[in-house]
Amino acid sequence: MSAYITSTGHHLPGEPVDNERIEAVLGLINGKPSRLKRRILQSNGILQRHYAIDADHNTLISNGEMAARAGQACLDQSYLSKARLDMLSVATSQGDLVLPGFGSMVQAELGVAGVELHSSHGICSSSMMALKAAYTGLKAGEHGNALVIASELASRLFKASRYEAVAQEVDFNAEFLRWMLSDGAGALLLENVPRRRCFRIDWIRGISHADAYPVCMSVGRSPGGDERSWQDFASYGEAEAAGALLIRQDVRLLDNIVKLGVDGLLRLIDEKRVEVERVDHVLCHYSSHYFRGRIFDMLTQAGAAIAEEKWYTNLYTRGNTGCASLFIMLDEFCRTQAYETGDTILCMVPESGRFNNVYMQLTVVEE
């Protein structure tokens, strides 16, 4: 039994926000312009992104609503009605609520009845884990179709008030992601038969390194070495004042993401899953332009270079939308890029949370 991506869709909230307006939306911390913003933006190369909050920090659309809109956009492009959906598989880093699961909230927003439900929690690679759950369900013959949605609403973590509530001065690791992440949702429809020109999923393979590396990206962990969970504090106010509710990136560990991502690809080449000379397109969710050159250099040194013109990204115009990034990228690739029947597409999603990398190969096929 095969699984095919037969339709795609996405939703980006609001108007694009350029680099001159970014701080006007997120707010000045203690009334002062950031000293780090320009340096980080120059490194990541992002020129515009979308936020689901306004300049007064009102939430204009929830994470669940964004996910539902992306899912509906995907279904609107398909031959399938909501009533015929077999499975809904959903991913996010943070839902609107701590409980229940994000999938339940999205199902209600979409108004889909009687589906098998799966929620995938993590960071960037959680979308690929949700996709693999749907893919294996189709391969096993359990379902004839599945809607997979990944959605992120990071901007609520970046309001100036979040940082002003912390007792000590905000450090680089806590501010870094403020200029990196933004909001959006993407969706893919999987079916067990091809429709028009679509993508057959050849395989999906994840390689986690959580046993060997410390936490690199987190929310809910106390800084400063004591590593307490935000739930271990006497009150939520104490956890917030200690900085345990800020999203953090240990930038000292970040270079591992390139090394481990390339190592994983070389492993797949050794396993004969990837044949470099047969790859026609590469969609890689790298979080910053800084990593692009590093990836190319390491692949070249390893004798596994893939020509730069084969690489597609929309990072610079859509921003880094976390787990939604690859789905949004694939939707835009479908609409704007030239590809032919028989083309091979290699997708890569490295995640810095505790270093989980997921790879997928697609082949363009006809109905």
C-alpha cells in the first residue's frame, strides 16, 4: 500500500511584518530598543514574517484556528470532503491550552466527526512525526486518507511583558529566539491513491540524539543550572520571575544541528535510501541563513554535495514557523516551482530541542 500527498494548504496570519516593524509589534523591553536584534536578523536572513498578535498584544487568531484554516485550505484544493476524512494528525510546539491535546481542539475547529485522532508534541520535527503516524496508518491499510496539520503560534511568548516579568536582566539565550520565530500553519492531505500530479511518499526516517546531547531549546525550564521545571515552583508567578517560562536557545550547542543533520543524511546515503545524483529538489527547514553555507560546506567535504540550485526555501519571506515550516514550504513549492513527473524531492527537518532530525523522500507521480 502506498501513501500520496495529494493536496497542500497553509495559513499565515495578518500582513507580513518586515524587520523595521518587528519590534513595534513585539514591543520594547523596558522601553529600550534591543541591542541584539540587528545582529541576529543579519545572521538569519529573514526579511519578513507573520504574527498572530497585534501591536497591542491582542491575540487575533488562536493556534487552533490557524491550524483549522490551513486544513480547510488543503481540503478545498482536494477531491475529498471533511465528511470522508479517516484520520486527523496534528502537531505543534505549544497548543492554546495545556490540556486537552492540540488535536482535539483542531478537530473541533474544523468540525470533523468520527476521525481517528493523533497529536504530536515537540518542536520543529513534531510535524514530521505527525506525518509519519498518518503515513504508517495508510501503509498498514488502517485508513484510506489522513489530514496532517502543523501549526505554531510563537509570538505570544515574545511580548515585551513576558521579559519584563523576569526579575533579572534578559540574557542572550532568552532573547535569541525572539528574532527568529513567527506564526503560521501548514497542512498536507494523504491518500492511498494518487490524484493528478502529486507526491508519493517513498519513506520517512527520524534519527534522535536525545541520549547523547543536552537540552538546546526549551520552555518551562529554570535557567542558571538548577534545571527545575516551571511546575516545581511554589507559584506560577515565581516561575515567571525566575525566567522559567521564557523560551530559550543554548546557542553554544547550536552548531551541533548542522553536524548531526549532515551525519544523518550520510547515514541514509550509506543505507542506500538516498542517491545524491538522483535528487532533483531539496526542501530543508534550516532555521537561519547562517546554517545554509555550513550545510553545503559539510556535504561537499563528505563528497555528498547536492547542487545549490536544487535547494528551495521560503525562510526569507515566510519566516521560521517551527514545525509548520516544511508544510508551508511544500505548499509554496507546489504552487510556484517547476517540477516534473519522476522527480525526486528530499525533505529534511533538523530540530535543536534535543537534536532530532527527520528526513523524507518524495517522488512526483501522475494519477
